[in-house]
Amino acid sequence: MSQGFVYRTRLIFYYKRLSAGPDFLMWRLKGSPPRRIPHLVKRAVVREYAERFHLPVLIETGTQYGQMINAVRKQFREVYTIELDDTNYSQAVKNFAGHKNVHVIHGDSAVELPRLLKSIADPCLFWLDGHSGKTPIMDELRAIFSHKPHKHVPLIDDAHCFGTSRYYPTLDAVKELTQQMNPGATVEVRDNIIRIHNENSAQQDRFRLGCDSGAIRPQRLTKEVFTADRSAVRTPHGVSEYGTASPESGVAAHLSPPV
């Protein structure tokens, strides 16, 4: 059986489920490289933020093979996923045909996301992963921040790509847009995911990432938190165990944002 066949059928979900644990362990054995975060960690982050901010709706851009939606769909009342590629879209429609809470949308997320938000009346969690080649992330964020009065929570995958080419905005550009359209929000970069939310992470209760195989211990990665007032906190993950650093704790320092 070819790998291509697996990726074109629902077998991809079983393959991803079976390989998630070994993939995570291999990542740990390789020293937890910060640019290659395993899917087990990513879906744990999605679940954690849904619970932490009580978000009943998930909106994803960049369906690809549907592995994220399949892993977390039971946690949400409604799930929407937007896919540009014709083949991936058609396969996702087939794979999720029996799931009434999953809605697959075909098109450019820069166009389809604003249309979709007109019909949304709840605060949403966003998994923004539709950026192969030129990313529509700035258009996506403008649509999200413009959808008042809700305080949505966007999570953006592949933070390492930002600022690396003319097709990706810099992290500073993302932070500045957030400052302009969502004052008071925090922009946090951790586990290669850009996280934007309206609670000060320095005042959060400690929280734990959950996953199918148990709690994932946060790795000793560097995290950066940028608030909309241009302050920043930088702390090693292993010291601030659950991402709750504060100057008073002695494990974080206020630094100037990168120029």
C-alpha cells in the first residue's frame, strides 16, 4: 500500500493516530527541535486553549489532510475548515461527510473567512495554518479582529517562517497589527505557535497541556510574550513551568521587543 493512497483516504487519520506517540518520542530524543513541533503537541495546544478560554467553535484555515480537525472535532460544538487546494478539499468533504458539526469550505481563506464570520455569533478558537507559499495571515487577522464584539483567540502555526521571506510578514508586523486592532491583547510565541489572546499571561493560573497519552511536559524552549503596549517577557520554559512567568517570580525579565 503506497503512502500516497493512505494520504488520500481516511486511513490518514489512523496512520497519524498510531504515529503520534513515536513521532513525539523521536522529537524528544532529537532534543525537541523548536522548528519541528510534533502534531501531538499542536493538538494539545488547541485543546488547552479551547478549555482555557471556553471556546465552542473552532475555525481552521489550511485543512490539508484534515488531521487536526479529526483529532479535536469532538471538543467543539461546531468546526469550520477552509481549504484552497481542490484535491485536499474534495478529500476532506468525503472524510468528514458523516460528521454534522464539521463544515468544509473551499476557497481562499482571505476571502472565505470574512464571509464565514458574518454567520458566527460565538467566540472562536482559530487554528491558522493555511500558509504554504504566500500566507494570507494578515488578511485573516484583520477579519478576526474586526469581528466585534467577540474576543477570539487565534493560534498561528509555523512561527519560524515569519520574517524569513517576502511572502511572510515579520512577527513585529503581526504584533503591530494586533496593537492597532486589538489593544490590550497579548502576542505570545511558544512551541513554534503564535498565540494571541486577551488575558495577561503573567496573571494566568497555571495550566497543563493535555493530550491523548497524558499530560505533555512543556519543553525547555524560549518563549516570548509581547503585549500590545510593546512590553515583552522572555523566560525559559523549564523554569516557568506552565507559561506563567512574572517579574515577581524571579524567572522573567522585561525586555524591549525585537527591532
